[in-house]
Amino acid sequence: MRNLLWSQVTPKEMFLNRRSVIAGAAALGAGFAGAPALAKIAAKQSAFSTSAKPNSLEDITNYNNFYEFGWDKSDPRKHAGKLSVDPWSIEIGGMVDRPGSYPLDDILKPVTLEERIYRFRCVEAWAMVIPWIGFELRALLDRVGVQPSAKYVAFETLYRPEEMPGQRAGGIDWPYREGLRLDEAMNPLTILATGLYGEEMPKQNGAPIRLVVPWKYGFKSIKSIVKITLTDKEPATTWKSLQPREYGFYANVNPEVDHPRWSQATERKIGAGLFAPREPTLKFNGYEEQVAALYSGMDLAKNY
Ligand SMILES: Nc1nc2c(c(=O)[nH]1)N[C@H]1C(S)=C(S)[C@@H](COP(=O)(O)O)O[C@H]1N2
Ligand SMILES: [Mo]
């Protein structure tokens, strides 16, 4: 069991993933002169955070897409409780210097002090603001040593039909797969999240570790990751494989390019009430300054 003690005595948003803090403290051991100072370590807010008010924990944990647990937005909350997330490891392979099966604790230990609160908006036709706890994906990629030949990063979710009823049904060629170009993966906005609202990641949100790519539509942010592969070919992704005319590899938030079946110009704010007007969606979800250069010279209507 993870130790949740600190969350009871500290403001929720202030604290890091307790297990990794405690593991980190143990690893630092007696040599760490300022041990008591650890108690004051607070996750700093990322400079990229939006100032928009976060959605309630209730909205964030009751309105989810996690098709391994069903097709309805209320299914993940009902069924994800069955998922066991401890022990957990990620197999990292392909074009890396140090491939292997990495236990989650090993992954988290060195990044503990780099963890931040990232208050990001998740956008599809709807929008939510979620205060994630996470760290930059590039910190992990740097540790395993990305080889110069690598051009893409592929991700896979756990395949465990005994615990995931959606995987026993058809519809998707499991496991859920996603991918990023290497430069997108290395962007400081791309994070691996291990919690939200100062708590460990709720299972319906992708426990124990999931991707968050805030300038892309929600489906790119793959949950419950067990495999990361560096490759030189664009990896197959779940939604593009399913509906290539509707979903592309890039999936950048773009109000100028409609989904074939609906406009993507506006979003409905979850939690704002039924009669709140839809609001305009921002290109790259407002992160144009940070990411537009990644796509210079590319036709975003073709590379949707
Ligand atoms: N493994 C997996 N990851 C997934 C999904 C999924 O069905 N399976 N759904 C995606 C979609 S469509 C969205 S909109 C977001 C939703 O994340 P949230 O429930 O934490 O808001 O997760 C994405 N990651
Ligand atoms: Mo989605």
C-alpha cells in the first residue's frame, strides 16, 4: 500500500506522490542533512499551468473515457476499481541504450523532486481543467538513453481482460495504443502523470501512470501505461487504426479543422451548467507559442 498519510495533513494540491517522496527520502538516507526539510517539499506549479479554475474532483472522476472499462462516460468509475495497480512496471525498449522492465518505484525515485502540479485543460468536444501531478516524459527518456535512430515513441496500455471488461468485448484491437513523434515527446509540456489533486491517480483516470499531452485531443493521453517503445516508424495508434478518416496521428487541438462528423470550433465546459454557452476552442489548446514550431511547414488539415 502506498502511504497516504501526508495528504491528510497538508493541502491537497501541495504534495507530491507520497510513496516516491518517502522512497526518495529513504534512498537519500542519513547522508541527507536536511531530512526534516523534506516535510516541506511541495510540488511547484508548472509555469505552463492555466490560471483557469480546476474542475471538481467529482467531475474529474465521474466523466471519463477509458474504454477498457466500457463505452459510457460513467463506466470507468463503476468498473475501474477492479484494476490492480501494485506492483506495476513499464517495459521500455526499442531504440534505447538501457532497455528493460522498470518497476514504477524505480521510475519515480529520481524524478520525485522534479514533480510538478500541471493544471491543464483536457479538450475534446468538452473541456475540463485537471490539476495533474506529474513529471516531464523527457526526464525518463533521457535516463534510458534514446538512440539517434529513434524518431517516434509508442505507448501501450495494460492488457488484462480479467480486470477490464471492455477488453472482453469487441470494438477495439486491444491493447490501447498511442504514439508521439520524438520531438513532441521531448517537449516540456508532455508529462507522465501519477496523480491529481494531490492524490494518487484515481484508477478511472489511468492509474498508476498515464500520459498527458495538453495541446492534443484527449484520446492521445494514454492511460495505465505498461510499455514504451522507441522506434523509427510512425507507430499504429488505436483511433487512427479504427477510423483513419476521422482520427489522425497528430490530433492537435485545432478549431480550424473539423472532425468529419462535428465542428471542433467550440467546447462545452464540464461543470459549468447545462445552459452555459459553448466557448471557442484555442488552437493547440492555448499552447501555440510552445508547440507551433513543431509543425512548421506541415499542412495541419492533412496531418490532423
Ligand atoms: N488506455 C486508454 N487510455 C485512454 C483512453 C482509453 O479508452 N484507454 N481514452 C482516452 C480518451 S478518449 C480521453 S478523452 C482521455 C480521458 O481522460 P480522463 O478520463 O482522465 O479525463 O483518456 C484517453 N486515454
Ligand atoms: Mo476522448
